[in-house]
Amino acid sequence: MNNFVSFSLGDAATLVAAAAFLLGSVVNASARKSIREEFVRYGFPWWWCWVTALLELMTAVLLVVRPTFAIGAALGVCIMIAAIVAVVRVRDFRHILPPAAFLMLLLIAVIVQLS
């Protein structure tokens, strides 16, 4: 009898992506001055960091609950594409790596889950 819980590569990829979104949520929810200023620089109101934090938290939760994985993935993709567009719009390319990395982690999780 096997008492070990089955843990797949898809589960691991999903957990890594969810952890990234959870980390992003915590950072944005901190609403440090530098975070607020960055949102303003990208054309958002200063308080938008809390909206983003909530959306990232929702993404993390939706990703790890198997029936809502696709919804979480879609939400996460939308958030990261919006972030990349905002960075590109103001030509602040030195800040493109975090949203691009989050998007890549999410896409890897989706590809692994589908295979």
C-alpha cells in the first residue's frame, strides 16, 4: 500500500506559478511608496496597487484549486499582459523582467497541465 500523495510535474509547475502570484500580491499590497510611485508612473492611480494585489491573490488561489485552474490562468495572463503593456508604453524596459517571468511561469504551468 502506497501512503505517499501523488505529486506531478504539473502540480509543481502550478504551485511555482501560484507562489509567484502570491509573492506579487504581498509586494503590491504592502503599498510602499516606491510601489505606489511605480503604479503612477505607469499611468494608474496610486491605489491601484491594492487592486492588483487582490487580482494576483485571486490568481494564486484559482490556480491551486483544480476546477478553477483555467480561470486563474486566464486571469494571470491578463494581469501580466497588462503589466507588460504598461511597462512598454512608458518605455521602462528595465522593469519588464518581473511580469515577463510571471507570465512565463504561468505559461509553463498551463503547458505542463495540458500535456
